[in-house]
Amino acid sequence: MNPHADDSTREIWNRSQSSRWMLAVGAIMAGGLIVLAVVDAAYRAVSLALLIAAAAFLVTGAIKVTVSPRGVTVASVLVPFLRRNITMDRIERATARWTRPMEIGGWGYRWKPGLWAVSLRKGDALWLELTRGTRFVITIDDAQTAAALVNRYLPPRP
């Protein structure tokens, strides 16, 4: 019998995390760029193009993390369809440890060789060792509980 066949009886873990400074920078930047685009036509194209940077702060400034028998999902709170889902069959193991943003590439959604991360602050982080030899890190409160649940749901390895 498949241990994941009836997901309705399985535990699901959810936590949200936000970075006030990232949300504030994104909102102030967006507001200022919109005002500049309206007031001065000479800067309109540049201002509207720079709105992408403001949107990046807003989209990654608040996240929701879910651990379920299906996998680990990280989604933007403000734009929930922007999400990253890692299925359990792609995870080798999970751990939790104190992490600083600079050790995983900085704040926000980050990438560096062998590592992907969503980092909003220093502190607890869920570290997923993926079957491809890469890692995915999420700074989130109560990462120890999330890691234990991920490890419980991992499929047996040959």
C-alpha cells in the first residue's frame, strides 16, 4: 500500500514569514517611480522599467511555506500563483539550522551554483538536500518541525 495514498489524514505544516523592510522598500520604490512617471514624461520609460525591481521586493517580501505529503511549497503571499514546489521524490533529506542571508547569497529569492534560497532574515532555516545534489534553503520560523515532517514523508530509498 502506498503510504501517501490518503493525504487527507496526513499532517500539514504552514508558516508565513515577511520582511518589513523589503515590503517597505518595494512600496516606497513603486510609489516614487509611479509618481515620477506621471510627473515627468522624460523619465516615464525608465521609471516603469524600474518598477520590476520594486515588484521583486514586494513579491518576495512575504512568503508562505507549506510542507505536506506531496512536498514543500514556497509561495508569495502577495502573488500566490508565484510559487516553487519541490515534490518529496526530489528531496534527499531535510535539516534545520541557523542561517545568515549572506551565507546563502543575500535577501530575497537567491541563486548561486548548487543552491537556491528564499531568504528574508537571519535565523531558523529549512535546508532541503535535493536528489540532484543541490540545496534549497528557506528562512522560516519553526524550521525544525518542518524538517522533521519532511523527513517523515520522504519516500523509501533503495
